[in-house]
Amino acid sequence: MPCDVFKTKDGTTIIACSRGPKTRHYCTCGRVARFQCDCPLSGLKEGQTCDRWICGVCKQSVGPDRDYCPVHARLAQDQQALPGVKP
């Protein structure tokens, strides 16, 4: 946690700490990403989500407040095409 120290004219010392500069995330297309993929993972990472950063153009909405990255959206579509397989 970076901290800055300031001294005022009257001799008061002020220490201001922050969590650092906000990191920008980028989508694979190069745009600034503001969303993360909500696709649930399986196997060793069961219970977690993909969390790949995606932009508003590339995200695929698959439900209320649920967005997938292009890769997982394509996989979900392919799995829906197979009988008996849930996305």
C-alpha cells in the first residue's frame, strides 16, 4: 500500500495511503474491459468462474447480470446443440 507524506505550513504531518493506481484491464480485442466472464468452471476449478476481462462489445449476455466471454459463449452454444448436454 503506497503512502504519501505531506507537511502543511503549520508543521502538521499528513499521511495519505491508497491501494495504488487503479489498474486498467483490456479485452483480447484491445478495448478497455469493464466486465468479467461469469461462466462457471468445472474440474479442479469447480465453484469458480472464468473471470476473463471482456469489453461491452465482446461480452455475450446469457441471462440477467450474466455475461460470457466469446469463447465460453461459443462453447455454451455448441453444448446446447447436443441433446442431453447442459451449458
